[in-house]
Amino acid sequence: MKVKMSKKIPTNPYRTDLARIFRYFTMFIFFALFLQTIRKMNLLAIESSCDETSAAVMVDGVLKSNVISTQLIHTEWGGVVPELASREHQKAIIPVVTEALQKANINKNELNAIAFTRGPGLLGALLVGTSFAKSLSLALNIPLIEVNHMQAHVLAHFIEDPKPQFPFLCLTVSGGHTQLVWVKDALHMEVIGETQDDAVGEAFDKTAKLIGLPYPGGPLIDKLAKEGNPDRFPFSLGEMPGLNFSFSGIKTQILYFLQKETQKNPQFVEENKADICASVQKSLIDMLLRKVKKAMREKSCKQIAIAGGVSANSGLRSRLSEMGEKEGWDVFIPAFQYCTDNAGMIAMAGHFKYEAGEFTNQDVTPLARYNL
Ligand code: KG4
Ligand code: ZN
């Protein structure tokens, strides 16, 4: 009987080698992907839109440092002088960035991205931060992220808890803007109302100038208002259609009022400073809150946030909280250090953009006007 032997198939040495190479390659890819997920994302952010030079470091969305250098040179001029602002930014930017990196315990070579304020703001001032960010991105070969300053003011609410849920309404009140913003998500916002002339911060600063207080007058009016009677000098509030604001009328009213009273009594301002501050502050807050209430109703919204330099105002903070309690709203008020201009908020916006893969290239230029 013949036994049929099974034919031995010779193994192909190249085939086993290929299988082994493929196996190692797959393991390598998985390992690289794993490293990618545990690798920290170190982001440097720069703010230079007005009279604050600021740098911040954020690691995986957590703020590690936020260094702010406020330019004091403008005090003697009674307002920000654009040319002086850009020169001061040039002097401060390297020390401020160095300090931010040191405080965060991060070496510049460990940075993974750099975010900067593209606008709105003073062109010469923005140019310093933009050029610095572009150069550093080129030198370190890391991505560049441009940030809208007004968007960043709103996103300052995501630096610390409690954080609002999308969508929500934000009243952004600064030296250059007064806006009611419908915040759909971190990168999609719509301005549903805004000032048609002066910003509310400007109204604070101009009133302060009229009564002889130095720039920026907002915080000083706030301080004096605490000791004054807010009902002593009622100023009439003009009405703007819809959700828009106007602050130029009240400014003129204050000017004429002070001129008339000082003609009768040259010591009027000195004798009534606290009452003037309290009355002006009350009128400005009334104007803001009237539109907030209207917008909240129109949007059937239950969450209100405030942002920008004027959100540091103690009167606005307490009256909005009271209104929120009465109306059943959740009120979000930022910590003081995130109200006025700071790079921490630029880092927060940069973080959201990094996650969304929104980068910019070396052709980017600053914008004095930059819509949301
Ligand atoms: O957001 P910000 O620092 O800069 C801009 O983007 O404009 O806002 C600056 C404005 C100034 O008009 C300043 O007077 C005002 O914010 N401000 C205040 C207070 N702190 C800052 N206004 C009223 N009360 C305050 N406590
Ligand atoms: Zn600002």
C-alpha cells in the first residue's frame, strides 16, 4: 500500500520577516498614539491690545501663570497714548514672557503652540504681540493661533469653575466695547446688541476726568461710589431701540450738570465727589441691566455672564447678582484678575482653537477692528 505523504510547504523567509515588520510597525503606531494622548499641551499666550503687556502659560487647558504688566505712563496723559503704548509693549514683552515661563516652570523648548491677540485694539500695540508670537512660532517651529480679544473676554469664564453651559448670554463691558453676546459655543458667538457710540468703560473714564480723577477712572469711581448716595443726582437714561446702547448722552448730561453746579459753587465737585460717583455709576448700571433683562427674556435664557474691565465694578457685580436671584438666573462673574485685559483669557481661547485645529500662518497681520 502506498502512503501518500503530505507535501511540506516550504516557508517563505521573506513572508515571515514581512509579518514581523508589520507587527512591529503596528505596535509602534499604537505606542506613538498613546504617547500623543499623554503628552502635555503647553501653550504660551500673549496679550498686547491696549495698555497691558501680558503673557500666560496654559498646560492642557489649566492656567499655570498669568503675568500682567500695566503701563503706568498713560496716567499723566489722562488716557492711553497709542505710540507710547507700543513702545512700552516693546520694552515689557521679553521680561513678561520670561516671567510667565518661569512661573509655569516651562522651558520655551517645551512649548507646543503660541496664541496671540490679533485684534481689536491699538494697531501699534497689537503689532508688538503679533510680531513676537510669529517670530517665536517660526523659531520653535510650533503652531500659531490668532485670538479675537472680545471672544477671549467671554472665554475667561472657562479658566475656573463654575463654568456656564452653552448657550448663554454674556454682557461684555470694557474700555472700547459694550456688547450683548449670544454665546453658542466656545468659537461661535453673535453680537445681539452693542453701543452705538461710547463704550461704558469710556463713560466711566470720561466722567472721572471731568471730576479730576486720573486715568483709568473706572476703578476710582467704583471706590468713591461706595461712600456716596446713588439717588442724590438722578441722570435721565436715553432709550435706544432693541438691544443697543448709547452712552454719549449721559456723558454730555454729566458735563453740563457739573458746569452748572460749579458756576453756583466752585467747590461743588470737591464737596460732592462720592455722591456724583455713586449717582453716575447707578445710571450706567441701570442702562446696562435694562438691556440685559430684555435680552434674557428674548432669548428665554437662564444663564448670564459678565466680562471685560467694567465687570470688575462692584456695583455691577452686586446688582446683577441681585437681579439674577430675583429672576431665577445663574449669574457668572469672573474673578477680578480675569476681568481686565490679561493673557490668561487669550490662552483659554487659544486652547479651544487648538482643540478645534484652528491655526494661522505667518501671513497674519493685526486688526484694529475685528468683529466676533
Ligand atoms: O477690558 P479692559 O481692561 O480693556 C479693554 O479691552 O478696553 O477694560 C478697561 C476699562 C477701563 O475703561 C476701566 O476704567 C474699566 O475697564 N474698569 C472699571 C473698573 N475696573 C476697570 N470700570 C468700572 N469699575 C471698575 N471697578
Ligand atoms: Zn479688553
